[in-house]
Amino acid sequence: MAELIPLPCCQALEPCPPSPKRRKCDNKVKLSPTDCGFTVPEGCVCDDQTDIGSITIRIRRRGTEQFTLEYPAWDRNEDQDIVFLLDDLFLNEPEGRYDVAVFVDEELCGWLEIEKPKCKIALGKPKPIVRETLCFPVYEGNGCSLFEDVQAFKATLCGVLEKGVRSIPLCEEDKDTLCGLSLCSPVELVLSDGCNTEIVSFGKCEEGEPIFERGVAGTKQARFPVVSTLRFEWTEKNVGYAMVDGFNDEPNVGLLQCE
């Protein structure tokens, strides 16, 4: 476990203090090119968990004085570890070692270290978040009349999508598109932020708001940031609805009509 001062009980320090010259292995993580963030146990000795919205990290290259990037804690995972997602501003930085200062309400609480090696290597604590992707078949030609109106659907989230929410934050134009569909069976759509993938089921709108069943087809609900995508893919269930004769050596979507 990373040795952080208990988070609700930190002492205020200077904004850019010198980082420790040596750190234990448990305070370090090595990211491979396929990782998109990391988790860290909280290590809190108080009764209540720290408010996730008060936790941030600031990153700078080791040997420099000023922090160049800052990220808020994004979520807690199933083990209640703190989740930090990293974007291309950091992931495109050159290989090397980076200081990570953990702050709560602008108070410095401890230090971690990220190393970006030149090749993929074994992971340690804190644990990297491995990118979760799903592969879907691509069908050419006219496709399937069952999903003819929705096959080209692709939307970008206009707000953060929280876990447990059935209404996905879509722009009005995309809501109108979904609510204007004539579906004779539910359709599965795929949410992705480049790190997490979740399949949702859509079948109806209520007062102009599309309603979704979250985390279907064996996927888990996740918290998705703005600019995540929601799009139609040929999931196993979508293919099953559309197939007439099932899969052959060369899969082909049948022309199942709505009755």
C-alpha cells in the first residue's frame, strides 16, 4: 500500500516542495503503453472515506520544480481504491520518471512515482488500469432492415455519465434521433471512453428522454467522462436478433423484417 499520510488529516505544505529522493517500491508504478491510469489504496485511519472530489494529483518530471499537469480523482473501484485516469497530455509525454504529489483540499498528503518505460513490463503497486476493449464484427453491404435506422448511430456524451443512471447525457439532436426510431426489438449500443467499454440496451423513450438498461451482455457499469462515445455495434445480441439462419463460415446478417 502506498504510504500516504491519512488523507483527512494532512498538514499544509508549500505548493512545490522537493520530492523525497528515495521511495519504496509500493509508492511506484510502471505504466505500459496500453495503460490509461492507476489506482491507489486510500490508507485512511479515519471513520469515513475522504470525499473523492477533494482529491487531486499533480505531476512533474523528476528533477524539475514546477508541476505541469493536474488530475482529479475520478472514481473508486470495487475495492474502494482511488481511481486516477490519465489523458494524452500525460500519456504522450516522453519515457522517464515522474513525481506524483497527492493533494486533498490543496494540502499535500504524500508522494507517488510513475515510470514510463520504453517497453511493456510487469506491473506493481499502485495497480495500473488495463484498457478494456471489445471487438465487434463489421458487416458490409445493405446490412439489416431490422436495425436500418440505427446502424449509423454514433453520439458523443454531453456530460459525465454516473454509475446507476439510466438516462445517458446526450445532446438534444441525438436524443431526438433515438426517440424517433421505430424499433420492433431493443437494440444494444456500446459506450466507450477509450479505457472502459459498456454495452447498454435501448428500447424506448420517456417524455423525450431515452431510457437505457446499463451494463448488459456481461459488461459492468462504469463512470464515463464527457466526449465518450455511444454507438451501434454488431454485438452478439444484435446479430442474434438480425440473423435468419445463424452463423456460417462467412457470417452474414439476414434481412429479418419487423412484423
